[in-house]
Amino acid sequence: MQEIPGDLKFMKSHEWARVEDNGTVTVGISDHAQGLLGDLVYVELPSVGDEVQAGNACAVVESVKAASDVYTPVSGEIVAINESLADKPETINEDAYGDGWLFVVKLSSRDELQELLDPDAYAELVENEEH
């Protein structure tokens, strides 16, 4: 399993959130999730300007095996999407915590971040799923 970056928060459904210096939150799916999905062939992202609610599906990642909803860990407005994924969805497989990010949310409530798992709790969740 890939090292889990210490600056991320996680949902139990395997999305990650990184709070940026400007207060926005970058969202992606974990390395564990992309590994379960296999080779990604298509990504459907929300639109810039969309309002999203924490815990709601707002994107889809599709692999040769299955399509899977992506849930937003925080509420707010979509301010950026990773447009390069339209041509190269496999970037998520190659760099789930870096270039494979999905979208950026302008956070409406910092309190929601407290409800997410820290890296240690997420590692424990993944370990329990594998046994």
C-alpha cells in the first residue's frame, strides 16, 4: 500500500481532502480506492460553480471493472476541476495524491473537516477492510 500523506483527511468511502493555504479544499480518491477500481478509463467531474453538499455524490470514476460515485467530503462551491483527467484518467492510478486530484471546493464550513478521518484512522479502516 502506498504511503498515506499526513496532511490529508479522509472519508470512509475513500475520498481524500487537503486544505490548501488559501482555504480551499482539494479532493481526490485514495490510492487504496484506485487500486480496488483498477485501470480508470473515464472521469465525470462536477462543473466549476456547482454547489456541493458534504457526503453527496458529485463525480464519477469509471474503470474497466465498474463505475463508482465520488462523494465530496466538504460543502461549498466547486472552484476548479482537473481538466487533464478527461484525456488521461489513468493519472489517478499513477498519482492518486498528486496530479490525480479531481476538484477543488471553496469551503463553506470548516467544521466539516473535523468529521473526516485523519491518516492513522484511515489506515486502520483500510487495514480492517483487507482482513
